[in-house]
Amino acid sequence: MEIDARKIKIFKIRNRRGYAALCLNHLTEGKTLFETYERMTKALRRSKINVKSTVSNLKQLVTSSIA
């Protein structure tokens, strides 16, 4: 199965340093945007889900709230 990289939602963790990413019931945390994105792609790969595209600017994935 393949998904688009834009399905990954990254947000700033309140009251903590760092970011978290949410995608298809996977939740990962990291200190930087890049680390958070890489951990999410690794978690998805473990579930046999490939991210088919890359994002040139990771700030495009950052959301202010989770919908």
C-alpha cells in the first residue's frame, strides 16, 4: 500500500519540546521536524505502507490543530 506524504500531520507538542506526527493510527515524536518525519516513515514501513512522494518543505505538513 502507498500513501501520499501529505497525509502525515505534524504538530507542535504543547508544554513540551519537539513535534509529533500522526498518520493512519501511528503516532511518533521527535525533537525536530525532520526527525519526526523520518520516524513516521519508518513506522509506516514496518506496517508495509510506503510513502510515495517526498515533501520539499516539511513546514507544509505542520498543522495547528488535529482534525
